[in-house]
Amino acid sequence: MQQTRRYIIEILRELGQATVDDIVRELQKRRGKITAVTVRHHLGVLQTDGLIISPELRRRSTPGRPQHIYSLTDKATDLFPNNYQQLAASLLDQLSHQLPPDGVNVILEGVATQMANQAHISATHVTERLDMVVDYLNEQGYDACWEGTDEGYILHTANCPYHHINHVHDDDESALCQMDIRLMTSLLGAVPRRVARMTEGDSTCSYLIPLESS
């Protein structure tokens, strides 16, 4: 990423939100003289890239024109290091040691149900529902798509958001896969049949919704 835009993201992360004047002042501390016009150009690029939320107007407490305030999107915060992956792996490891397998499955099924509820999939027609499901899954990092076949509809997910978790026990991986099955079932409104699985060497995890189910 271009260095000035990187500085702007760091400034917005530190301040939470800022005006162009705020950003100019902070940038001058880091890289010397810079104009408001240049800052606005960089902000436009960052907004196009989905890293900055559309600016909001802030009224001044003193005479003068209102100013736009800028802040980061969730996509931008993902650019900074975090410990989410290690935390998730440690939590799963502790669950597997402290609870019987059925207890772990109950918790992960609850997570799947919560995710499905948050997706707000409202369409009833199968193709419209699949479009909504794919959009939601892609927001969660699944790299999803669907296709129609003679047997029914197949939902493909080409990326597993949990691949970074190093499982100590095979049962942990099975529990996460079962969580995905529960999630797909809730999202699709039908019980799919898994026809491919990345952990078994396939290029995707794929779920068939037979015509009679759809």
C-alpha cells in the first residue's frame, strides 16, 4: 500500500475518527508538508478500496463550514495484526479438554445457529435464497458459489475460514465440519448432503440440495 495512505489508516486507527484538517496535522508530524487536497485524494482512494466509511458531516461549534469526519471500516482494521486465530485455536483446544465431545458439538451448533440467525436469509425461492446465502458466506470468508445440476443445486465453498486452526485432535476438526453442516442447513432451509470435502483432498467443500428438498 502507498505509504501516505498507510499513514492515514494508522492515524484513523489511533484517533477513531478525524477530519481532513486532523489528518493533515498528524501527517505533517510523520512525513512533512502535505496539503488538504492531497489528503482528500488519498481518502477517496481508500474509500473506493472499502477501507474508509463514507464521511459524515460534523457541525462546528464555532462559525465556519461543516467538516466531514472519516473512520475505518472493518476491512481496514483487518490490516493490523491480531491474535484472533491463536485465540480461536486455544479456545477450541480447551473446550475439547474440558468437555465431552457431545458438549463441544452442542456449543459449536449453537454458534452455527447464531450465525444463521444473524444472516437474516428471508427468501423462499431456492435460487434467490442461494444468492443470499452465497453473499453471506462470502462476507464470512468462505469464497462460496452455487450451481444447478440434474440432481439439484450444489453450494460450493472454496475456502475454509477455520483452516488456520491447528487441531490437536481429529475430533476437533470433525466438530467444526459438523458446525458447518448445521450452518448450511440453517441457511439453506433444507438438509444438504455433503458431496466434497477439502480435508479429504477435494478442491471445495460442496453441499447438494436434492431437487425434492428444494
